[in-house]
Amino acid sequence: PAVKLAYEIQELCSMGFGMQADEQTLTDAYGVPAGSFEQVVAFFPMITSPDTLVIGKLAEGADQAAVEEALEAYRQGQEDTFSWYLGQHLPKVQDARLVVEGDYLFFLIAENADAGEAAFTAFVEAQG
């Protein structure tokens, strides 16, 4: 279901399809603590776009604050980059979303972040 949601959000938000990342990549490249997710779907951008999506169910006992800090550090790095390179992307980096509802985490940098967040909220509600 999370993979289907990821593709739905990518379409809703007109995201450039980036590289799918597994949890090991989240740890190695983006500083998310290992073992943070029970399940996760993540797409990270190619060099010319900041479009990023992470949807995951946090593992029991996960350090939610550390996950949020890692993703915010990543977002800040994207803001630093796009403030001088391809500046037309800066508004979507500044409108990034990091939402935790129950055990689910959502991180998005894309056009129409409101639609992506609404789709995530509906998904979490459907999980019961």
C-alpha cells in the first residue's frame, strides 16, 4: 500500500521520478538512524531537482526526533543548494512537509505539497 501511495503522490505533485532508496541508503547517505522504520518507501532526486518523498512506518522504539532531525538537515542542505543553483526550485524546498501521524512518517519536497500531505493523511486514516 505504501508503494502505491508513493506513486500516487508522485503523480499528484508532478514529481520528477528519482532514485528509489532503501533503508540502508537512508542511513548511509541521509543520516537517518538504522532500524528507524518497520517499512519505508523513499525516492530521492537527481541532481537538477529537489523532489523527495519518504513514507514510512516507524519501528517500535525508533528515535523519531533523530529521524526528523536527519530529514530536516537534508532539507536544509537542499535549501542551501537551490538558493544558488536552479533557484526556481527553492519555493518547493521551502514548502517541504515533515508530518508524523501515529506511527507513520511523511516527508515531501515537491510541487503541490498540500495534495501530497492530504493523500498521506487519507492513507493513515485508512490504516485504521
